[in-house]
Amino acid sequence: MSDSLNQNGFPNGEFAAFSTAQMSYFLPYTPNTSPADLNQFFGQDILHVTITPNNDLEIALPDSEILLAHYDQLVAKFTNGKYKVIDADYYHKNFNDPIVDDRQHGIL
């Protein structure tokens, strides 16, 4: 995994990590992401995924907006078959970190 994702505390280990709700899967897209990683993560949707000449990951599913993932971003796959490209900060805020109010106090 690339240094910038490690510095942001993204989980190590298997390339596809479950969120705490087990409703999403995440693929850190780095220079080390292999074709086997992509095939495993995207499954049948791999037919709609290409790597552009500048190494962006292009996800062009039918009837969906084209998504581009750059190195050191995460591809989120939801159980409804939708994808979203996010960064580690977005991941921590929306999937991993505790819920807090505007003053950073925990919400019960």
C-alpha cells in the first residue's frame, strides 16, 4: 500500500476491507494494484473498467456517471452495485471514525 494511505491510517492487510457496517468494500488504488486485485474486486463489472494512459482507473458502468480513480484514492463498492471514488479522509469521516458533532464531541 502506498505511503500516503498508510499515513492516513487506512487499514492494512487484505486489499478489500469491510466497513464497520459490512455494507461496503474498499480497494486502495495504488501503483501496486495488480490486475488480479482489480478482477477480484470488480468481478463481472471488470468489463467496464480500464486503466487510462495516465494510470487513472476509469469505471464506466452502463447508465452511470464515469468515475476516475487516481493513485492513492479508494474505490468504494456498495452492496447495491454502485461505486464511489473517495480519499482516506472521506473514508475515515464516513465509514470508520466515530460520529461527532460540530464541536468534535461524540454523539450518542
